[in-house]
Amino acid sequence: MKITDAKVIVTCPGRNFVTLKIITDEGVYGIGDATLNGRELAVASYLQEHLVPCLIGRDPHQIEDIWQYFYRGAYWRRGPVTMTAIAAVDTALWDIKAKIAGLPLYQLLGGKSRSGVMVYGHANGRDIEETSDEVAKYLEMGYKAIRAQAGVPGLASTYGVSKDKLFYEPADANLPSENAWSTAKYLDSAPHLFEKLRERFGFGPHFLHDVHHRLTPIEAARLGKAFEPYRLFWMEDATPAENQEGFRLIRKHTTTPLAVGEVFNTIYDCQTLIAEQLIDYIRTTVVHAGGITHLRRIFDFASLYHVRSGCHGATDLSPICMGASLHLGIAIPNFGVQEYMRHTKETDDVFPHAYSFRDGCLYPGETPGHGVDIDEALAAKFPYSRAYLPVNRLEDGSMWNW
Ligand code: EZ4
Ligand code: CO
């Protein structure tokens, strides 16, 4: 069996997505997500110019060898652009292998370890009351886990707070928009959100919160402590993790579970965090961390240290990534939770998929492969449109972490 063609499809059904489609001489094809929010065309070009020529003529069954060929063979290892491109190849190859086997991908990963994949939705509001009403809506929809973010009093705009509730899209402008940030104001207000949520909804639902890399380790330690009475499922991205050792300080001070990793692209980005048990959930994804092959490696490593999966699942990860992630999530022993931000109808139409939501869980479906396809004719009707994530500044104008 041979790869005869591979094409890169860029489409913007409400937001940009990059997809790799690998075609074989037996007519079977596979697809992989290659979307890197705000840097989409860098990955499209990396694939088109550098990986596609090396794929033609190869046996699509040699998934591990092809992975190593692109990882070691690049000489320039790691980095989000490289690893997203490798992920797209890897995901498409697993899709092909599972289709040829006539099995849903999870069967090739060891079969089901659980009945469904618990997901969490996003409740956002301008203030605590509005967020609380959004939480109520998610509970009515059957969610068992909800991430809650509320506007910070005294700040004009805050991360995670959107106008369009169910379809929050942070990449909102063709040049980066600017947000303002005050750590002091945030630290004063954030614990009250969870105090009010527990008062209104009790301790049944799981609540999560995303700090979005905005604190220093000692500030994060303080916040984690303040959250303790409200028993959060996790505190996410408490501090930037380029310096993995920074988490030692947070860990010393709080029992609030810690999650990090949506911007990581290899196992080396979380090696210390996992081996020293500084975190509880690792948020690396299929699309940004080298595909099924590498993500499985990270999760197996994590399983040795009581660290569970918590895959990133925002709208900038295409339905292909979501489908692949669900197959991995239902199979691995150390699954934690899966983020699930709903895609718009236009996106779901471009990417028909077998997965479905029921009672707070997503189910990958039984279609051979990862169960997600692309309608190329429809995709062609939505041309690329440049879009950036916002940037963030402190009140004195200094650049801060968005
Ligand atoms: O900001 O996906 O947990 N989810 C998040 C997301 C990220 C975007 C970045 O591309 O933090 O909203
Ligand atoms: Co996040």
C-alpha cells in the first residue's frame, strides 16, 4: 500500500482550520487537523513545502517510522509549527489504518476503558450573576463539569468573557485586539465566583477555572489556597510553564488540583511537571503535541505518576482533533476530562462527524477511523480570513500574558 497524494485544505467556516488529507493507492484516505490558532498558514506551508513531498510513495501503515522520520529527520526538533504538522500526518495515518481494519480508532488503541468521555463546557459572564446563570444553562443541558470565568470588577475586558455565549471565539480580529489586566483586582474577585456557585448549585457539579497564565507562582499559590473550600476540579494554566520548576512553589502551598499544557508540544515540555508530580492533569492535545502517537506516549508516561488527561478542546481545534481525542480518551486508563467548546453549525457542516453529546459526555461513535470527515466542496466556499488572538497589557501599558 502506498501514499499517492496529500493535500492541505484551508477553510474558514466562521474560523480558520487547516486539514491534511492523505490519499492512498487503494482509495482509502485519512484526515488530520493541522490548525495552529493565529499561525495557520505557517503550518499549511510547512506541510505543503516540506512534509508532503516526503510522504508520496510511503507505506501509510508505518506510522511510528514516519513519525520518527519527520521528528528526527527535521534536525530542528519540537516547536508548535513542526509538531502540529507532524500531528496532522500522524492523525491521518491512524485514520487510514483504522479504516482499513474496519474498526473505530479506539479499538486499535486497546478498546474502551469507559462508557463515555466526560466533557466540560464554558460558562462565561460579565459578572458573577451572569456566569452563574450560564452555569445553570449548562447544568440543564446535562453537563457534569463546567468551567466558570467572570469579568473582573474594574477591568474593561477579561479573558474568557464573550458576547456570544455558546460559541465563544477568542480569535476575534484581523489585527490583535488588546485586553487590560490587573492581578490584584483578579485575585480579589475570583474566589467569590466559586463561593457563589457552590452556594447556588451545591457540591454536585465539577467546577473548573482557567487562569490563562496570568499569575506568578506565588500569586497562583495564593489563589489555589483561596479556592480550596470550593473544591475545584482544577485550576488551569496558573502560571506560564516555560519554567516547569515554578510549579513546585504552587504545589507546596495548595491542594487545589493543577492542570496545564494546552500550549505544550512535546513530552519534554511536561517531563519535570509529571515526574515530580507537580500537576494533576496534562492538557496536551492530538493536534499540537504530535498526534495520537506522541500524545499516547505523554499519557502513558503521566499514568506512572497519577497524572490524568485533560485535553484542550477549544473552538480552534477542529472537529478532527476532537474526534481523535475522544478515541484516545475512551481508551486510556488515566483519562480525566475533555474540554468541549461547541463548534458553530457551519464548522460542523464542513466536518461531518460520528461523535455525539449525551448526558455530559461525548461518545466517539462506531464509524471506522476517527469518525470525522471533511466536505471539501463546502470547505472551498469559506476562504481563509486572517484572525488573531488578543494581546494583554497591564494597566500601566506593559505587555502581559494573554
Ligand atoms: O485560549 O484555544 O482552555 N482553553 C483556552 C482557549 C485558548 C485558545 C487559544 O488558541 O484557554 O480558549
Ligand atoms: Co486554557
